[in-house]
Amino acid sequence: MPDSSLLDLDVAREVFEASTDFTIGLEEEFAIVDPETLDLVDRYPELHEAALGDEVLAESAAGELIASEIEIRSGRSESMTEALERQEDRRHRLFSLARDQGVSLVSMGTHPWADYYHQEIIDTPHYQRLKEDLGWVAQRNNTWSLHVHVGIRGADRAIAVCDWLRELLPVLLAVSANSPFLDRRNSGLASVRTEIFTRTFPRCGVPERFRSWDEYAGFIDTLTRMNSVVEATQLWWSVRPHHAFGTVEVRICDAQSTAAESSALAGLMAACVAQTAADLDSGALDGMEPLRDREIEENLWRAIRYGMDGKLIDFRKGRETEARQVVEELLEWTAPSRAELGIEVELPAMNGTQRALEALADGEAIEAIYRRIATEEAASFGPAAPSG
């Protein structure tokens, strides 16, 4: 049965009022593939069953709709350092388990050639209900992403943080872009994952500004009474208040193909949440208004299409700015929170999409690019394969 208790908005408010600022939780999604062909394989049920034999993975490995995907979660951590240490341990355990089960794990925003028509939905009441409710939308969603939870104390404060974070979603997506390939072709997009997921799922993408917990709760209550949602997990927005955890969850980014990139991106996402909260607390945002929906959507499209090779619009100054410059400004702005929370962010010179397209331009086939990423990723995320 769906956990409708998470839609009790009074309880959710209490969760936020009792939340602790700047706790961290990480969620990384991986494709399950055949080691030889690199085709997607529907092996989540076997992986999950095997994970139950590891007390750490039993609590941290989870399914995400399709049977060719598995997610690893750090769980609540008191700092980014602790979250990254926990996540590293969980990745190593998961990659080792996958190898023992005869499968490989790969992390990109999309699979370059998988046929979504043939993928299976996880056989649980929750996911089978989503399959029934969403139809083609659920079937189409073979995508992978990185999510970060940051604890925020206070329900109204959490909504305010979400309202302001909306305009940062495009630059975070541009930094993370790692899905240029689909159907064995260059999609022409830096993040085709975002087009698939945020443009097809209901209650997804950039949410509108809610202004207060009461306004947010009123809308969710209407959706509940009108039978649009029966679980809080059906609120798929790219930034959202998480009712169970008392966190602001940022969900816009493509999955990353190396541990270093994933850690750096997670740190940047967390720092954006923390700095936004700090600016709200200090009054630095007093007298300012968040960008309008249409302005954010314009920048989101630019991030989807061009990623770090494009320009974003500074609507307040009325000018275009290179995405790279926007990222540098973001790093400068978040410096106080990163220093306070001990968050290090070392972004690569090129993101996943840029590296993949450079290899494609140099004559490397899409299949070969994906195989190389899978090989490098196994060394980055998991323990070395046993010798002999």
C-alpha cells in the first residue's frame, strides 16, 4: 500500500520544524549492464536479494522504477565529509556485489542505445502502480541521476530555500551534463536525460514559487483530495522539500561517471542550498524577487541544449554570460558556506558530455565511448577486480 502518511502536511511541517540544518544525504543511480555487451539487463531483483546479505547494503541499496537500475544512498550524515565517506564505502560494496553477480554498473544520464520498450518495471506494488498510472511515461524513463538532500530547519524556511534555488537549477544542470547520446546517436543535447524525465513526468522539472509552507501545503492537499497523488514521492520536481527527512532535495543533475565528479557536484549542490539559507537568514535577499518561471525555463533549455558550451541569461543585468563564468560566480558565492561546512569542490575542466563529444569528434564510436566509461567507472567507483 502507498505510504499516504507522508502526505500529512501537518506532520511534514513538524518534521521540518525539528530538522537539523545542513545534514547531508546522497543518492546515486547506476545502470545494470551485461559486462560483455553493455546492454541493460533486468537484474535488480537478484542484486537486491544479494544485497540483503550485507547489513550496510541492505539499508542503502534500493530500486528506482526499472529493473535495470539500482540506487545507492549514503543515509543521513552530519557533514559532507561523513556523507562522502559513507557513500564511498557503499559504492565499493555495491560494485563488488555486482561483480560477484556477473553484472556491471555504469553511471551516465542515459544509456546510449537501450531500447526502453523492452525494459521491465520492478515488480512491487509501488512501482507497478506507477506503471499503471503513468503508462508510456514510466516505460520511457531509462535515465539516471544524482540527488542531494540538505537538512533545513523550519517549514517556511525550506520553502523559501526551494523558491530561490529554482534559478540555480540551470547552471547545476549545465555543470552535470552527462547524457549526449540516445538511440545510438548524438542527440544534439548536452542532457537528453533532462528532456526525457523532466518533460514527460507530471509534477516534474522546475516548480513554481510557493512563497510559504501554507501555500505549498494547500496545493499538495488539493492534489491529494483530487486523487492526483497518493504518495509524496509522486512530487518529482527538480528541487523539493522532502516530507520524511526534513530536507531540501536537489534532483536536477545527470548521474556522474567518476567518483571525483560525483563528489564535487554533490558538494556544489549542497553548498548552494546552505548558502541560500544563509543569505535568507542574513537578509541578503531582502528586497529581491526570485526569477520568474519563464526566465528560469529559458535558462534550463539552454543548459539542456548546450550545457557548459553555452551561455546563460543574467535576467537581472540583461546580458548573456558564458556558462563557465556563471559556474565561477557560483563557486565564489558559495565560498563562505563551503568553508564553514568543509566542502571541497574540484570540478573537471570538461564535464561528461564535453568529453564524450570530443571523443566522438575524434572518430571514436559511441559504443566504444560507453565501454571506456564503464571501464574507467569500475576503477573509480568500485574496488579493483581480484587478480589471478
